Amino acid sequence: MAITSFSPTNGSSLTVDNSKYYVQNANQSWSLQEPNTDTLRFELRSGDHWSSSGYSDPTSAERSEAGGGTLYSAGTQINVSYEFMVEPGATNTAKWIVLGQMHEDSAGYSPPFAVELVNGDHMAIDIGTGSEVYLYKDPNPIERGHYYSMDVQVKFDANGNGFLRVWRDGVQIVDYHGSIGTGAATYWKEGVYRSAAPETMAVNYRNLHITTGAASAPTTPTQPTTPTTPITPPNVAPTVTQASASPGTGIEHAGDTITLTLGFSEAVTVSGTPTLSLNDGAKATYVGGSGTSTLTFKTTVASTDTNTSALAITAVNLPNGASIKDAGGLAANLSGAVKTFSGLQINPIVPAVTQATASPGTGTEHVGDTITLTLGFNEAVTVSGTPTLSLNDGAKATYVGGSGTNSLTFKTTVASTDAKTSALAITGVNLPSGASIKDAGGLAANLSGALKTFSGLQIDASASTPTTPTTPTTPSTPSATQPVLTVADNSLWVGGRGDHVDLGTKVTTTDLNDGVTVTITGLPKYETITDELDGKTFSGNNITLTAAQVNSGLTLNSYYRGRGEPVAILTLTASAKDPSTGAVATASPKTITVTDPPTWEHHFGDRGIAGRLDQSSSAAGSAPQPVPAANSARQPIAVPDPAPATSTLTTSPASQGSALFGQIRDLVANGGVATSASPISAADTPHASGSPTSSLASQSFALLNQCLAATTGRVDPGQIVAGLSNGTHWRQDSFLTRPQH
């Protein structure tokens, strides 16, 4: 890592390994040093915040870093090798700390690869761009003063074709294949970036070398053949080398048992009862293998498990002091247990009869009359052969149709040999000659729910002439009722950095039997939607919510951090499905236009809100007012209730709005001190919707609301939060516990 040019000054550049890097620090004498031509030393002390013309760290973040100027496109294999050492000192107490990272060339996401310290001084590898996704956590703290040799091979791909391989001191600690990154280009950063903490931390980096393209695995460092002093062989932690499932493919249903096996690099000993977390919501429990290199876990599919197209192990759990260690007592590295078993599906729903109906449902049926019996199921079923229903009048109803749906139809015709019955009943379901009723996965249906007595439906097979019914005996096929979707506001603004706004959406139906859902498309990746029913958060371009979730209240959350002003158009479509017939009715789609204004630094620049208010005043036709001395007496801005109109209003609402913003601007520029003792009287005067005056007022208050929403950190003359202060203490906004820069 030859350092051919060096400058420790914030905002300057240096050259490492023939690539340019840009300095980001608090510009202190200790922030960045060059101990030799191969080493950079980064030191971070409490209160060291980076600041630039376009961005400044909040008080909750501290950094001393150097970011590379070379961008690597997604899909390119990047090979990074370097050494780093954390100098001896106080144990890390920061909530989060990043020591090296591949940073995306876009705002709004955490790095898709980062070397971090967690739980004090324990090294971890994190690939989460929105929340932490740890592929490796060292059970032991790092050795301070020891140079760790790091080799990283990574290909960022958001569509599942990426990979990450990491070696530490020649031992592979991560071998991951799947989605990684968001698809943006990346660049290397090194140094120290953390949440605010009291202790000083210094980290040295040396021998940095970055290449692209295919690369072989690094060789394990060799030991000297004739050591001058005895060397204790390193105690390498046992690792999971493979994970398998039995059965490995197929569809498993409620009651089926799946055996999961973890293979280790050496024999391990188990204490307690470890478990595996699965993506169907269940857990697999350890059953045996202690003392060998293979551990066995089992899980039984329950009806409450989630329908899953590919079962996956998502984590290994060690509850109540459970452990997996080698003979030397070293805890196993369990990151290799995380695996998806493509082709092994979980379908916990057992098809079953949920209702049985008769048509006609009441009356007396005679010889020659036909009765239609319908069985409703909890999911679509497929029929083979000709099932029949046994009836308590001695007859049978024969299957006539419905295969592939959740409703099967049977018919019977009253014969002279049928027994007289006061209430017809289904007494059994028959599957003669290999007939079957199964779901799409081949699971046989539970038919016990078909047994039912139809009170009021009598059978009289006597020779008397049957009475012709006055109304049709075959009811019309029930259909779904079109739901009503309402949107309170078709145009919304929401600030970035975690701001939110009520989506204002409701859905109703007049048919309580219908299943009503609302599909939302067009949600950008920097926004999410949270329902108030169960607090569940949704993301993605196409999401579907139940009526209960929609009517509980939906909150739109924005995490946009860019410089632009993106506009997203959300399309909402409400649908209703009849549970018996499967008929679907869909309402006309509605749209909501969502605008994410630029964040504070991007939108207002160096002048902050005061500058924006000057622009607003100029737009309204008012000249900027001089700023008085800072010791001017504080005066309120009074907006009294208007008196009854007795004469023509001489001041237009637009002028009143400009004057009001003028005083607000003066307050901001002078630390909350008003420059005028005269209150601004603003009478409420109605204006036609869409008029220039109405539009100007709306723009002004939208601007004020946007400014307030973008406020972060301690107040300065560029922020309007005087109305939110209490005495001499200003409101402090909470920051994300996860860094975004």
C-alpha cells in the first residue's frame, strides 16, 4: 500500500496504491497520521465530527476516514486485501462502529459490506443496507495491538447472483452467495466511523491492495520452520461446512417431519438444546450428534407455519446457556448454517370442508325432485374419479363439478325408494374406485366437515303429487361486491430521513362475507408503509394489505436522503373475493402522488431556511428586510381574529403572508429576536380554490412545514424551531441508530 502523497487535512486528498482517497475528519492534529509510507493511522476522540460544504455529521456521529475515488460497478468482482490493527485502549462502547467498508455511491443506505465491532470489541461482518445482516460475529473480542490480515472477495448483485468471501489471518470466516447490495456502484473506505462515545480509538491500516476480476483464495500464512521460541498452534474455531435437509425437495404439510443436519470442520460438543430458526416461522430442535462433526435437528410442520416456497435456515440459537464447542472449548462459528433449500416447500394448510349447503334449503321434496348439495373448502381442491355423499334417506348424491375451485357440487334426485325424512342430512363422503379430493400439493382433504343436517329440508317419497314451487329452486350464484376505496388526499409531501405521513386511505364493502384486499404499486425503495393493526412494515413495488390493515391506519415512511425532489405515484386497487364462488370484484384504481423534498442541507444550502424565506419573500413581491441588532427586544407575531368587515381590505393576503414570513425570517436570522414591535394582522378572507393568492399562501405554508420537518440537531439562525424550544434548551431530534453516510 505505497502512500505516494499524503495530506491529513479534511477535504484534501492522498494517494494510496495508485488510487486517490479523500480525507473526512474533524481536522485535528491527531485525526490522520502517516507513521510510514505503507501505513495510515486514524484516531478518533469524543466530539470529532466531520463537516463539509455539502454535509456535516450530526452530534450523534463521529468519524476519521478516507474514502476512495475509484468506483466499481455492480456485478464486478472486487478483491480487497489489507491489514488493520486496533491500538490498545479502552473497550469500545459505541452503539455502532465501522472500521472498513465498501460504500455505495448513493445516499440513503448503509454499506453493503462493513467490518464492524459489536458487543464491545467483537469483530462482525455486516451486509445489511437497511438494517444489520450479520454473516459473521466473533465470539471472542479482538486482540488489540495485533495486525489482522484481511482478504475480501465480493460481487455486489441485488438479484441474488452476488457473493462475499472473507478470510481473516488466512482462515475463511464468510462464504456467502445470494443478494448483496442495491445495485449501485461502490468504493472502498477505511478509518473509524461510529456513534458518539467517550473513549479514544486509534486504528492503523497498511498494505492496502485492490484488484478486480477472478481471484484465487489467499494462501494461509506459513509458520517459520525453526522458531526461536516455542509457538502455540492457533486454536481455530470449528465452523459449519455444510447444511442439508431430509427430505431435500417436495412439499411438506402439517404433521410432516423434516430432519436438518449441520456438518462441522471438526467434532463438536453440545450442551443444552440449540435450535435453528426457519423462514416458515418454526424452529428445528437439536436431537443428537454431540461428540461428532455432524449435528441433527428436527422440525414438524404445524398448521400455524407460513406457506414457504423454499425452506431456509435463517439462524442458529443457543438459548439458556446452550453451546456448541470443540474439544478445546472454543465456540463454533455458526454462520455457515444459514442456507436456503430450493425445492423444499412448506404448505401447512390441510384442505378441509368448511361448510355444506343444500338447495333448496327448506321445504318438502318429493319423488323426481332434485337437490343440489355444495361443499365449500378452505382452499382449491382437485377431484379425480366420482366421489359421492351418503344421505340419511338411504340415497346418495353424486359429484357433478367444481374441481380446481374451493367449491364442489353434488346432486341427488328423490326416488320412490328413499326413506321419509324430517331433516335431510349428509352422513358420509365416499371415495369409490380410487376417487380422491386433494389440494394442489397432493394432500388429501379432511372431509369430516361435510357431515351436516339440514333442518327444515324434508324428504317425502310418497305417491302424492308434489307441489310445484312458486319460486326457482336453484339460487343465483353469489358474486363478489365491488368494494369502495377512499383516499383523503391524492397529493402528499413527506420529508426524508425517517419522516412520515398518514396515507389517509380506507376501504369498505357492503358484503361482509367477501375477503377485501388493497394492492399498492409504485412504492419506491426509499419508502415503506406501516399499518397500525399489528405494526407490520411493508416495502417493495407491489404489496397487498388486508382491509383490516388498511382501515387500522397506514403510515408512509420516507428514508430519502438525496439532493433531488423525487415524485412517486402510488396506485391503489381494492378487490373483493367471494369465499364460496371465488368471484372477484375490483374497484377502479386510485393514485396518490408522493413528493419527497430534498433534505435540509441539499435543499437550503449554506443559508439554511433563512435563505429560503428570502426567496419566498422575493417571490411574493417583498424586498428583503435589514437584520437589526441581536439585542433587539423580543416581540410576538400576533395574528388576531378579524373584526367584522366594514370597509375594503387594503392589504392583500399575499402581502400579509410575505410580511409574516419577513418577521419569521428576522426571528431566524437574529436567534429568536423580533425586529418589529408591530404585530401582523391577518384577517381570514376566503379565496377561490386555485386562485394565485390561494396558491401562494399554500406554497408558503408548505415551505414552512417542510422547513420544520427537515430540522435536525442544535438550532442555529438557519432553522425555525423557536416555537418548539423550552427555555434555553432546544429540541434535539433523534437520529437513526444506524449510520447512513
